[in-house]
Amino acid sequence: MKRYWTTSIVGGAAIAALICSMSTAPAFAEDSGETTNAIDAIREIAPEVLESTAELRNSSEDENVAATAGLQHSTTVDLPGPGQNVISFKDGSDSMFEVEIPTSEKTTLEKFGDQPGYNNNDGSTTVPVIKSDGSVQITTVLSDASAPSKFEYKFELPVGARLVLNELDGSVTIEGADGDFLGGILPPWAKDANGTNVETSYKVSGDTLTQLVILDGSETFPVVADPWLGISLIERVVKTKDPKGFRYMVYPTPWGRAGAGAAARWAAWGEAAEKGVPRTATLQNQFLCHYDVRPVTSLKSSWNLEAYTRDKGYAGFVRNSCN
């Protein structure tokens, strides 16, 4: 019988990628020291991973659902329960995107409160953390030098879609056949127990993404590493009013703020409009200006678009610092 850990998330740019199964699904165990130790390691080494998370709660409404959280829209993320080993993104009843977490025949599913963890019994524990913006950090904790240093994620993409590695920053974009942004993964990172960066990188071969963590003996264990999977570019839009008229404060997700490339600009605008920004020429040009001049605007907490500002055209807003 299938069982899942589930949370509803804010829907983002549409993705139709499916991740192929790669290994044996995990067994199940109740609260365990290994998962507790992994959560403690994340909290000490990379506490930001545990910030802005989607709320998980127990549910008895569906025998196939072990925990759920409701936010906005009908998109859900399912974390695999006993007998399962893929994270599934769904829009209603339709599967949009699935990704398998690295597991083996020795993996056991454990809990830390409502947060599932996957003890691989090889020196590593995987803790996928769902964020309130709809992204997922698939965090893996390496407890000692016996842990593996290579983690593979195999994708089954729509016809013509592909994984594109950005050689400049190491991020990966899922690009549709027509060049549209479908989703992506932020640049990889890894830190040891002292907070020291550990060398890590992605390699793309066809439909397979591999994260390599380079252990040279100088690191202090545990080591925390993760791919941060993003499908949502805009977290929320807040409408305000000043004496001149309405303003729209657009809050990008980490992926929309820094990770997604130029191919995602129209997907980002579409998502901003879906979440409350009127589709007018002046607001569109202000938004595209803010998006295109990153990383300058990535330092701003929100991108503020003024409905009352006359349209200057895209080039005009660029010349005037997006104002």
C-alpha cells in the first residue's frame, strides 16, 4: 500500500518532467536517532534550510497520505512514505514533476516530528525540506567519511526538453523544447561542521543530474549538501496604495531572485501576473526591468511596481533604474 507525506504549495511555472525510479524504496521506522542527528546537523550548519518551510501536519483523511499542509492553489508535493522513493509534484490530480531521492535497499524512512528523513544506512541521511514558496531542498547529511560522495537524480523530461548546466554558476535549468523555462536547480553547496564550504558541483549527462561532493580529508563531519529544486519564481504579490495610486510589491523566490536565467523572464512575469499584478504595459516593463538587471535588484526585498507611473517602454525603464 502506498503512503505519502504530503504538503500543498503555491503553484509556479508549469513543469511536465517525471523522474524515473532508480533504486529500491525505503522501509519505515518511527522516530530515530539518525534522523534526529541529521536535523540537528542541518540546524547547526545550515539553519536557513529550516526557515520558511511549508507546514506539515498529520492527516487521516486518505490512507495513502500520512501528512499534509494546505497553502494556496491546488498544487501539492508528496514526500515518499513506506514503499515509495520519489518526491511528486502534482497540480490537482495530475502529476507535474517527480524526483527520486537517493536511496538503496538499506534505506529506512524515519521521522523527526512531522518531518520525514531517509536513513540510507551508509553514512548518509536524506532530509527533503519543502519550502513555503514551493521549492524543495533535498538535503543530505554525510555523517562520516564512509558516506557516498555522488548523488544521482535521473529525469524523464517532456519531448524535446533538456537539462542545461550553467557553466558560470553551476545551476541547472530544465528547458522546454521551445526554450521556455520549466524549472531548475540552484547552484550546489555543501558545508562541514565548522561551516567551511566543501567543494561540490553538478554534472549533467543526458537526463541525469549528478551532484559530486569532493571529500579530501580536511573537512569536519558531519557535512551537509543539497540540490535546491525550484519551480516557483514568485513567492507572493502584495498590493498597496499611496497618495499617487496603487503599487505592487513583488517578492521573488530564491530561484526567481538569483538562480533562474534569462529564459525564465516571461515565465516569471506570467507568474507575477497570476499572483496579482495587472497585465498593463507599464507594469510589465517595470517587472522585466527588475528581472533583467539582477543581481542588482536581487538585493531588494521586493520589486516595487507602480501602476500610476506612465509607460516609458522597456528601454526607458532600464535607463531610469526601473523607476
